[in-house]
Amino acid sequence: SPFIHETGRKVAELFTTAIDNAPSVILIDEMESFLSDRAGESGGGGPRVEEVAEFLRRIPEAIKMGVLIIGMTNRIDMVDPAILRRGRFDHIIEVGMPSRDDVHALLLGLLANVPTAAGLDIEYAATQLAGQPLSDVAFAIREAGRLAARAGKDMLDQASLNAALATVPSRDTSEGSRPRIGFV
């Protein structure tokens, strides 16, 4: 909330609702935006400190009452260290990028109801997309379908799939490379 003390009040309401409906789950996506490191705050007493403190204060009661709290972030380095201590978020589970087998399984699911041409090389696509976010895999199949339809084809074929694979954003973060933003 843009109003001072309002976010702290909303945090308290959220925990009260979760406790009243326990067993329940509180899921916080992009937790670094809400539970950011208070050491970075200027002045050392702003509303962000109050919000994080309210969250920390409510965790023990919620856990005792059967509330599971799950936080997700791509930037764990930005989360307040007090949040990550035992008794708050006890387990940190890193979910890496999908393997070739993971991508292959998703491709099979995405293509299950799509008319495909004989000889479509799913293995090639799985190899090309391994290590990419699963959203990129889904994008590649949607894009291949769009390209096939635009070309007047009634099936997804290898040429359309290859053209779609060429448009998937680069996620290469190796030394010396800069991540590309957007599409090629």
C-alpha cells in the first residue's frame, strides 16, 4: 500500500485469515519485493522495516497453528537475512532450469493435441531448449503453431518448429556473454 502502516495492517490481516482457516498456505511470489533486506533502507525506520517486522512477528504463531508459508524468488540475495533464519523459512529449495528430459516431457504434453507432421524431431527441440525456462518451451510450440498456420499448413512441421526455435530468447549467461533482451 502507498499509505504508511497500511501494508503492515494488511500483513496482519493475511496472517489472521490464514490462521483462522488453518490448515492453510500463504504463498509469496517475488518475495524480494516485499521482504527486501532492511539494511538497504535509508533512515533505518521506514515503513519497509515495519512491514518486514510485522511479517517476522506473525510467523511463529502461524506455523504453530498449521499455516505453511512458501516464498518464491529469483533474487534470494535481496531478501532480508532475518527472513531466512531457522524458524522462519526453514528450507531453501533451489529449482534449477529444466533438463533435456524435463523439456522432452513438456514437449510431449504440449504437442499431445496438436496435429504434427510425420518426422517431427522432438529430440532436437528438447536438446535445443534444455536449460531454458519452461515458459520458453511453451513459447516455442505456440510460435511454431503460429508460423505453420501463417504459412497455410494444417500441421506443425519441422520447418515451423526450427523457425520458432530460432526466435527463443538467448539465456546464455556464460562469462563474456550479455543476456539478450527481446527476440531475434
